[in-house]
Amino acid sequence: MSNITISMCLSDADTAQKRISIWERNKKKEKNKRKKRNLDQMGCLRHEHNRHMGQARRDRTPRHNGARSRRPSPPSSTQSRRLPRPGSAFQSSSTPSASAHSRPSFTVDSKGSHEKPKEPVNTNSAAATPGPSGSSSRRPTATPAAMPSKYLAIDCEMVGAGPKGCINQLARCSIVSYDGDVVYDKFINPSMPVTDYRTRWSGIRYRDLVRATPFSVAQKEILKLLMGKVVIGHAIHNDFKALGYAHPAALTRDTSRIPLLNQKAGFADNECASLKRLTKAIFNRDIQAGRKGHSSVEDARATMELYKVVEQEWERRLAS
């Protein structure tokens, strides 16, 4: 009897255990089905949301000043879209030349293929920009008037040093340009003690040389200005001697030795006329007048004006 009872209890326990296992499996399957159903619902919602957002982005362009504008409808796939070529009606007439600033145009067809880039078309014809004429293509002759910066006129005033002031010493130097503008004008302290200021002719006084530029400094400044220039002066060899300098003869013009000036003034060709006489005869103007003595700026300007009277003919003769 006891064995039968024990076997019945064991069978009941096995049955209960099987039922529990079946119930747990069913519960787990139900849970997985519920989870899968939730995931499917969430995926559908997300897909629907993305679809609506994509449609909204396609229908609307970015905001401009708070307003929204509709995009134009895209062209059909059968149509090809061509970028405007330089010089076409799309280009404003105020834009620069197409050949200088436009990029090459190319065509994109419906299949996405690209044609060979086309070079920009120059809308300006050759007749619009005429070439230089026969007269404009010729270079002007190199006359002094075409290069005024190469020409300078100089005049120096001297004082005396040594016994009875017999040694010339530079005390003032003035240089003017081709147009008469003052390029350099300084009092210069001589390297030797002054024994005769020659104020009646030089216009130099003691007070002018108290704080004057030392000769060594002034000499460097003046020679730097004269270097490579055509220098004009009256009896200019005296000025160069006072400077201790020898200028190239090809770049030197001495108005005291120009027969052309003497002819215009009515003097003999071989006469060495003074600057004062030449200026009076040709320009009817007095210089070096008064009791204050000469002005080297005035003399340099008069020398340049005399040179201009005969420059073309004189330079032509020198070149021949």
C-alpha cells in the first residue's frame, strides 16, 4: 500500500513540475510577443515621423528674414539643365569681361554625364579694341624736355682764403631742377679760414657761415645729386674746381661756351659773355643787381632758362 502511495505522489509531482515548465514557457513566449509588438509599433511611428519631416523639408526652403518661400519644382528627368554661358542674356552688362572673370560652362544631362568644358566666349570683338596706330606705335625721341629729371643747373658762390683772399673757397651752392625748383641751397663753411668774404659779388657775410654746413659734408651731398645727371652752368669749370670734382664732359653743358646763345644775343660767336649780359640781351631781365651781391639761386635759374632757349638745336648738334 505504501509503495502505491509513493508512486502516486511521485507522478503527481512530475505532473506538477511539467505544468509549471509549460506555464513558464508560455509566459516567456507571451512576453516576447508583447515586446516584439511594442517594437513594431515604435518603428512604425518613427518611420511615419521621418516621412513627414522629409516631406516638410522638401516643401520648404530655409527662412529668409522670417519668411518662408517655396522651392521651384525640380526639372523633369528628360530635360537637361545648362548653366548660363558667359556673355549670354543672363549676364549683366555691368559685369567685367567674360574672358577675364567667367568660369567655363558645362552641361549636365539627365544621365549625369558631363560634356567637355567649353572655353569662355569673349563678347568683345577685335574691332572694339583697335591696335596702336602708326603714329602711336612710334616711340618719342629722347629729348631733354621728355626727361626733365635728368637735368640740373648749378651755381656756386666763393669767398677768398689765403693771402689777400686769392684762394677760392666754396661758401654757397645752389642747384635747381629743369623747371627751376630749388633742389639744393646751403651755405658752406670752407675748409680754410676766410680772409675775404667778397660780399659785393658773392653776397656772403660772416654771419652766414657761423653755423654753415662743413665742406666735407656738403661735398658728399652735392656730388650725390650730380651723379649721372646732365649738369648745366655758366663757366661751370669754376664751380667744379671749387667742389674738387670733375664731371663727365658728355654730361656737362656750359652756357658760356655756346655760340648759339651768342648769336641770339647778338654777340660774337667766340665771345665769352657773362651770365648777366646774356640774360639781359635774350630775356631783357636784370640779374645780379643791387648792393646785396649775387644770388646763386637766381643765377642757376637764369642758366637753366638760357639752356632751354637752345636745348633742341644744341642737343641735336651734340648728337650728330
